Amino acid sequence: MNPAQLQQQNEQVLKLSVPLRPEPQLSFEQAANLLGQFIRWSNTTPYYRTYIDKPAEGEIHAIFQYEKLPPFTVDGLRYLERESEYFISLGPYELCIQETKFGFVPNSGETHASRVRRKIRFSKGGVSTVMLVHYSRGPAQPIPPEFMRTPPVRQYPLIPSAEPAIFVMGEKTGQRVPLQSLQMLQQQQQQQGLIPGPQGFQPQANAGGPQPPRGPMQNPMQAQNAALASQNAAIAAQNAAMAGHRGPPKPHIPEDPNDEDESDVVTHRDISTTRFIRNHEFLAEVFSPEPTPKPVELPEEKEEDLQAALTAVQAEIDALNQRTTELEAMKLANESAALVLH
């Protein structure tokens, strides 16, 4: 992979395969509701690698952003202002907003920069790895002449990714879906009502205040509870099958109430946290731009070669033993001669 291809790979994002209807203006309450909806969809819907390039006004994207993945910064727009970060509290929840203003498409004929990009995620009370990206219009600023002649912010043409889609949450975490089957899976989920139809999902105004993820999605670690429950069920079934071959059960031994086992202080939250971190480490290895080292190939050795090597080693041992015996005999003879002289 040449440097240009590697650069394009780092510019790709993991995007949720759910159609979203453009929304020119998006309030923070609507953003919190959308994030909660994204998190619920993430349990049954895969993410796929793609580009966000020269987005139009109102576009909404749901991406998966983990700390070991390349951060999302390149979208085909050039901005006159650096990205700023601030936080908004919505009851027990907190949103982290990364905002960049005064954007424009290079060499497009635009004379004023007015595009705004907001990257929004939960910083408290929700899953922080799911990010909402929204594009809108803001105050305009004339584009300086030196920026009018600048080259594009990325290399074109963009090479589509051939990697399969992947589930990042829920019972199917880590499972892959070929890109050829992604559209069929999307149609099946739309028919079942799991995701919105081809017209896209439109956020609704919420007059009663923000309603971020409800029920089981309120805890960020609970995104992995379904996978944990599935594995526990499989382990229980395996133990039940093995119990039939162990004969009669052993007599019950009363437990000492003063004996505190380490498992008594391990909570389900600890287990879920460990599984959450491990799954995302697996994902980081899968999507890492660094090439995966090839496994070490061990030479094949035949039984005849091993037997010959063993025979040679045994012959060396016998020769050393014989030489040791000769040296000990010479030592005894020298000592005897010395005694006779004295």
C-alpha cells in the first residue's frame, strides 16, 4: 500500500448503515435524542468504511469513533477557523461538541465561507464512541484570495473501501457483513421496522426536554450486556452437557460465611467494562493502518531427521563420558605416583 492509499484509508470513517434525512438546523436536544437512537440501532446494524466528502447543508452522519482509530478531521472542506470544543449539560447527560466554522469547498467558485461542522457525542451518561456529525450554515466570511487558489484538502479520486461492514455493539460484536449483502440486510431491517425506510430518519422536535437513550442504553457499559448474556447462556449450556458425563453430584459442603471469595466483589458492571474494552481493542487491531505481521513459518522436520539428530547428540554425550572417565583414571594414576615418590 503506497502512502497515498494509506492516507486515504486514514481518512475513511466507520459509518452506521442507516439512511438519515438532512436537517438544516439541529438543536442540542434533538442531537441527544438522535445519539440515543444511533446507539440503539448500533446493537443490530453494522458500520461500514466510507468517506464523508464535500457534504451538503443539513447532512447528518453517525460514525463510530474509538480512541485507537484515526480521528475524523478530513471531509473535503477547508475551514478558516480552528476546531473548538465545548460542553452542554442536559440534565444527567453531558454533550461534547467539537465545532468548526467558516468552511468552504476549495476551487468551487464559492466566495464566502459559511459552512459549519459539529461533531457531537456523549461525554457523560451515554456511549461516547458513537458520534453525530452535522453540517449547517452559519455566519459568512469572505474567503481570502490566498485560499481561493489552494489545492483540494485531499487527493482524488477517492478509492472505495472493499472491507466488509462490521458490528460494533450487541450480540454480534465483531461479526462482519460482506458489502454485497449490506443492502439486502438493510432492506430486511427496514421491513422488520428495526431501522427507518429509504426516505430516511428525521429527528423530531422535543418540547418536553431532551430524551437521550432510555432504558437499557442509559449506561454506556450496558451496550455489551447482550453479548455477555449470550456468552453466559452458551457457557451454562456447555456445563449442563458436561454434567451428564460426570456421574452423581458431589455432596454439598456448607460455605464459611467468613470466607470472602474474590468473585464476591466482582460486579456485573466490572465484567461488562472488561468486555467492552476487550472488544474495542479487537476492533482497533482490525482497523489499524499498521500492517499485520505475518506469522512465523516454522520449518517442517521429518521423523528421520529428528532421529538422526538425536543419535548424533547421544554419540557426543557418550564421547564426553568416555573422555571424563579417562581423565579421572589419569588423575588417580598421578596421585598414586606422587605417593610412591614420597
